Amino acid sequence: MDKRRKRYNLKVASEDKAEAVDTVKDVEIEDKVENAGDADSTDKTHAIDTSGSEDSSLDDSSESNSDKESFGSKRQDERKDLESGDTVERNHTVRDNGSGYDLNEDFDDDQDDDDDDQDEESVGFNRANVNRIKKMILATVAALIIIPTVISICLFVKVMRLEKELDDYKKRAYAEEVSEENDLAVATKADAESADNNPSGGQDTGFGSLHQKSLDEQISMYSEVKNDLLQSNEAGNTSELQIVDRDITENVLEDTSSTEEISKEAVEKESVLSSKELVKPLNLNGKKVYITFDDGPSYCTGEILDILKEKDVQATFFVVGKDEKFYPEYQRIVDEGHTLAMHSYTHDYDKIYASIDAFKEDVEKLHKLLLDVTGYDAKLYRFPGGSSNEVSSVDMKKCAAYLKEKGYIYFDWNAQNGDAVEYYISPEELNQNVMGFVRSNEGDSVILMHDLDTHHNTVEALPDLIDQLKAEGYEILPLTTDTTPVRHRDLDK
């Protein structure tokens, strides 16, 4: 039985069912032959021990031989049937000692085991894929976190270096400016000493080519102050204006060291005027400065007007079109003696300079708004971007010709505080920028600043700027139609 089992298991392991069936048949036939041999041997032994008869033994021997022959013939028949494939079926059952072995059932079990093994291999393969995908996802997430972090660190380092370089540049620029101011002060002092030694020589000062003016020219210089007083003092009377004019004339006479004697009554009159604080004597250097604000009104306009009122200074506001909540600022500019000027209604370059008709429409829309709100007929204009701008789709000469036709005068600027480039510049730096331009200009200066909500540093810088301009002898005035225009390009020619 053990031998049969081993051979059976060997064929099963080979997973060839047909061969296994053939093998089992061979084993069955061999077993029967062996059993017959064993039976014959047993009969012979029994005959010897019991001294049995020959007849019995012969009968057993003949029976045993017949069994062998029958089994042999049967084995040959079955083997032929197996070879022809006619009588062997897949569901053949082998019987041994009254027990059966169903080959189909055994092979089905083996097939199930193979399927289980394949399922286990499939599950393992899927787990490996899942682990691989997880690793890829984690690597991607890590890259998305690490790469931006590294880039941010590099940019931060670069910004810090740039800030350091900028600070160094500012320090060098400030040192150069202080050096220039010291040189200028030395030159001014030398020129003043030269002027004292030769009062009639008409020497140049450190501020440019200034010449001694006649009395008539200096009186003419103050005519703009008189015109401004006429505009800003609507409730004033003629006698007060005459007094102011006379006082100005007397101050001019003092500044020019006239040899005429001033009467006692005139001196008393001057002291009365001083007590009324109508006009104070000016120690002028011969240069005028015009403070101008673009793009207002804004929420800073009220503060600017308060400072100008406190410092007794008039300025010029080149305004744009705003809604009703800013109408009081338009009116206050006019009421407090400042010049209300036009800068454009929209300040949108694409709209304003789209065509000459678009430019005309924008100008007239703003002019009508200011006239309706304040009753003031604005005559001064500043091109958005200046007369030298390169964004206009229209020939700027055509725009200038239209302004001239309507009686408008356009102004540019030759000094600025730089708040148009960087609104967060400190008040001290803003004023340094202005004074650098003003001191280097040979003639009068028109200062460009901006009246915007974001430009509060400009408001903070204004009081000190006014004080410094006055201390250095500059006369601060608003622009009028009588002011000689400062222009980047003379488009009227």
C-alpha cells in the first residue's frame, strides 16, 4: 500500500490526471497479482503443515494460475482501453480493500490549493504596488514642501542683500548731499561777503545768476502777491488792499537800501500794519517756489490745507474728477486763496489720449465740474504724465493747441519730492529730494507732489519743507495765469 501511495502522490504532483489514472490502474493490477501470489504461497504452506492432499493443493494451484491469467488478461485489456481512450473516464474510481479514491475530487482540491496560492500571490503583488504608490506620493509631497521652502529662503537672502546695498547707497548719497550743502554754504557766504564789499556790482549768488533789480522790477515782483490777495480775500475792501500795496512798497524800499528818508508818519503806519499782521517783511533770495499737488482731492487734502493755512502759504492743486463727498475740498481750495487747476477728469491715459476728441471731452468735463461746484473758472492745466509723456496716442501739439485755443495754460514741473515713484519714502528724504532740485535750479521752481490717500508721508513732510524754504529765502506762491510756465516741452511753438 505504501508503494502505491507514493506512486500515486508522485503522479498527482505532476498534475497530469490521465497519467495518474493509468498509474493507479497499473498499481491495482499489480496488487491483485501480488495478492494472488501470496494466496498461493499460503495454500502451499498450509498443505505442507497439515499434510493435506495433493488434490487440494493442485486445485489451489490451478485456481491461482487461473487468477493470474485472468488478471493478466484483464490488465492487458484495460491498458488497451486506456491507450484507445474508449473505456477510461476522468471520473474513474479505484477501489482497494473496500475503500475508493475519487481522482476528480483530489484534483479539484489541488486546483483549489493552486488558486489559493495564486490569490495570495496576487494580494502580495497588490500590496507591493500600494506601498510603491504611497512612497511616490510621499516623495511628491515632500518635494512640493521642500522646493518652495528652499526658493523662499534664497529669495529672502537676496532681498536682505539688496536692502543692505540700498542702505549703503542711501548713506553715500546723504553724505554727498551734506558735502554739497556745505560747499554751497561756503560759496554763499563768500558771495555775500563779496556783495558787501561791492554792493552795486550785481554779483552772482550761490543760488544761481541773480542780478540787482531796479525798484520798478522789484515792485512788479510783488504784483502777484497783490493779485493773490484779490482772489483770496473776497470780503476785503479797497482801502485795505491799498494799505497792503503801500506796505509792500515800503518793504521793497528798505530791501534796496534807498537813500530817500522815510517820514515819521510812514514808520508809525508800518508799526500799525505789523500789529495787524497783514504783511510781514520778506528776506528773499530772488527765487520763487510754487508748491503744487496732483491727483487730489483725497482724504489728505484737509490736512494739507490746514498746514498751508497755519504756515500762511498758498499752493496750487491740479485736481481730477471726484464724486460729491469731495466737493467741499474743491470749494475750500478756492475759499482759502489757493489756485484750483485741472489735471484731467479720469487720469486714465488710455481714455484721455485715445484721440483728440477724447482729450477735449475730458478737459471740458473737468472744467464744467469745477465751475459748477465752486463757481471758479479754472485756467491752468497739467497733462497727465506731463507734456513730455510717451504714452499718448495723440500728437501732443494738437492737445496744446486746443488748450491755447480755449485760453488754458499748461504747466509741468522742474522739482519733485519723489512720492510718485515711492510713496513710502520718509518725510526727511522727501524734503531732501525737493531741496536738491530747488537749490540746483537756476530760476524759479515748480515742485511736484501728490495729494493721495496713500501719500501721508508727503503731508508729514510739508511743515518742515515750508519752514526750510522760507529760511533759505525762497518766496512761496501759487501759480497764476501771470506766472511764466515751466514746461518740459514747449508745444506752442
